[in-house]
Amino acid sequence: MTVSGFWPVTLTQGQLRLRPLRYSDRRPWREVRKRNAQWLKQWDATMPPEGHMVGQRPPSYNAMMRIVKKEAREGRALPFAIEFEGKFVGQLTVGGIWGGSSRGAFFGYWIDESVAGRGLMTTCVEMAADYCFNTMMLHRIEINVRPENAASRAVALKAGFTQESYRPRYLHIDGDWRDHIGFVKFRDTPNEENLEYQEK
């Protein structure tokens, strides 16, 4: 599967916009990340010490952009910037896109604390999921969040995802391996019988 026919794309709803992350976003990206450093630290992925040099720094913005643009060119990612009222406020990445008999992806996201709690991220997830399901014809999307992240769990549920799994020590976050809850949404809405089965 390739996203060459699906990327780049811009998705808009009112004053909220998902558009391709750009090199020129470096300054606002860094400003928002710096201002939100303490708030995002508890949810940010970190590099595990094994397999890496001690003191190794996270990639620079330009290095990150090279990675995500390569992933996008090769059909494995859609790296979106989030804009609200014309300002950069966060990021949503559709990653791990795979085709074949699975046809799925996962979402990762973060947003400026100053606009959090207003339903913006839920709308972004809904817009991106709609695009992935109805334009790219993906079958399955996953969101994995820490159990402690009540806000992100609420985003997944409000956007129509259902809890699927508990994943012990799933990702290295904030300096250690952290448990995550896996949420999933399918292109075909399950019937009530399936929903009852999932809840047991």
C-alpha cells in the first residue's frame, strides 16, 4: 500500500485544521513544546538506555522532520500539524500504516495545554479517522495511551474507539517502560451484539 495518492492533504473543520507538518513549523513547534514541557513530559516517548549511548539527545526538529517525511514518502505515515484559529497548537501523526490483509494504522497526538479540554483533539482524531477509513480505506486504527492519561483516554472514547487490550510495559515513556491501554476503531461499525461481547 502507498499513500502517494493520499498525501499531502489538509483536513478542516471550522477554525481547526490538520495539515502537513513542515520544516517551517520549527519555531512555533519548539515554542509550544517549550511552554508545555512539564505538562507533556509525563506522556512523551523517551529513548530506553539499552542500545543507546549514555546522554544521547532526542533528535532535533530537522532530524525528526527528515524521519517523518521519509515515512510519509514511503507510505507509512501522515504527519499532521494541528492549527487552531491560525496558530500551531499540536501534532497528530498517523503512523505504522500497513496494507495487505491487515490495512491498519495507529494514532499518536499531543496538544498545547492552553487549548486542551475544548474537544479540539477529539475532533482532530475524528477527522483523521474519517480520512483513513473513507478515503484510504483502512480497516483498523489503534490508539495506545497510559492508564493515568485520563484526558487521552477520554479523547479515544469520545471519538468512538473502544478499549481492546491492556499492554504491560508497552512503550518507554518519561524514562521508564510504561503500561498502556489499547483502543481500537474499525471502518465497519460493529453491531450491538459485537459491542456486548467486547464489554464482557
